[in-house]
Amino acid sequence: MAEGSAPSMLQWSTVEHYLGEGLAASYRLSPAASRPLVTYEIGDSGRDIALHVELDRHQRPPRSQLPAVYIDQVSHQGVRMARIRTTEVALMRDFHDLLMSVAGRIVSGGRTLEVAFGETVRAWSALLERPRAAALRKRLGLHGELAVLRLLAARYGWSTALDAWTGPEKEQHDFSLPQYDLEVKTTSSERHLHTMNGLGQLQATSGRPLWLVFIRLTRGGAGGRSLTESVDAVRDAAAAQNVTLGAKLTRSLAAAGWSDEDTDDERWTPRDTPLLLAAEDVPGITFAHVTPQIAERVSAVRYDIDVTGLAPTPAPPVTLTDFRLP
């Protein structure tokens, strides 16, 4: 385990580097001679961070009312400590900020762990709810689409690739080419867990075969790419070919919900080569599985599928062996 003396604020970029490299680290946040001892712990799994706070003889860890946050008691470096952790990988970036806020209230504000945790939860609860996870899924989805867009541009040229990118216009599928359609699904889960939206996502249109691209991303540390960097890269590449194409890409990004004022310091890298499946090989729910009466009455359908371990469909229309984030 790497161990060092940390400044009062541990930057996320430092934490992300260790997570991306799968290295464990322990950072002391409290001054050397002060009590309680407060440390920031990074596990070697690439998805584990925690705050450890020393407990006195009669002190017990506070209870967490948040389903995504767990507090238990551990023995660390021979000291009885409370451990604050989460199992929600999608919330890890915000959870880091929450931990630093709790630590700051203890180290600089002189508050007890229970008071510091309560104050922080009240201040950060909005960021720990489902909307944050939904926003992350949306950013990951855009990241995956931009990676596929880059590959299509390399094969067909930016003009054809941008014409094919219909996802920002909320069309049925993300890419519509003359010979086939593509639907892109991106996840940060260790397993190939993906969300399907609607009964039509596995439905081919206009007689063109439909293929699904299933992408898994993991935190990339210093070697990863942020969504901001990928947006800049594809926009520069399109504009380098033609200024009009660069402007068209900018409009598509805006339609997809991207703004240049957005800040994104989370860095990602592909976990493995994407899985390409023909629509008929994907386990899912389509209009064929429901009666016309149900289809008429049910306005929205959303479900999750697990395609982990499925073999790719032979003879895909596009090769993704050189897949990377732009």
C-alpha cells in the first residue's frame, strides 16, 4: 500500500489516478499531532474509496440514513475507526466531494464525526439522489456515441457519419446508415448491464438490419479521456475536414444536451472491446411480446438487460477492434 501525507484537500485527479491504476493508497488528512486521526483510503479494486475517522473509547459510528452510504467500525493501523464508504460506483465522483466535506468539518471546523456527517448530508443530499446517476448515464451514453461516431467517420467520412448520427434528434436508433442501423449502449458496470428504453429499441426500421454496440467503460486515471476532451477531439476533427461539418457537429452536440459550459473531470477508458450483437440475438422485450391492447395502453417501457458472456454475432457491418475514446 502506498502511504503519504495529504494536504487538507485531496484532489479528485489524484484519487482517480490511483483508481485507474488499481493501486491502494492511504492519505492522512488530519495534522500529525492532532486528534481524531482522519485518513482517506483508496482500495486496489479500482472502485473503492472511504474516509476513516478515529473513534474515542466510548464513541460509536453514526448511522447513515442514505442507502448509498455505509458507515461501519474497523480497526485501521491499530486504531478503532469509523469507515464511511459507498458501493455506488456511479456516484463515486460526488462521494469523494462528500468525504472531503466531512473531513473538512472535522479537521478545520472542530466538529465531531456525527455532527460533520449530518451537516454534510443535508448539504449534499441532492447530489446523492438518482438524478446524479441519471446524469452520469447520459454522459456515458454520449461518450460511447462519440467513440462510434469517430469510427464511422474514419470509414465513411465525417459528412456521412454526421448524417447518420440521429441519436441527438431522438430518433429510434442512434445511427442510421444506408445499409444498417446502430444502437449504442454504454455502461460503467463491471458486467454488461444496459438499459433499454422502449419497445422499439430492438425493432429494425425500413428493412435495414439493426445492430447493437454494447460498450463498457472503466475509470481511466491519467490515461483516460474525459467527455470534454472527447467532445473537443471530434469537433476539431470534423472542423478540420470542413468548417461546415464542425458547425453541424456543434449543433448535434447541443441537441444531445452538451454545453461547452459543462465541466467534466471524470476520465474513462474502454474496459474491453465492445460487444456487437444483431438485434435478434439480444434478449429483450419488443412489440412482438405484448398484445396490441397493452401496447396501446402502456406509454413507456424501460428495462435492464445483462449481455455478459454472450458471443458476438458473426459478420458485423463495422469492426470495433481498434475501439478507443476520441
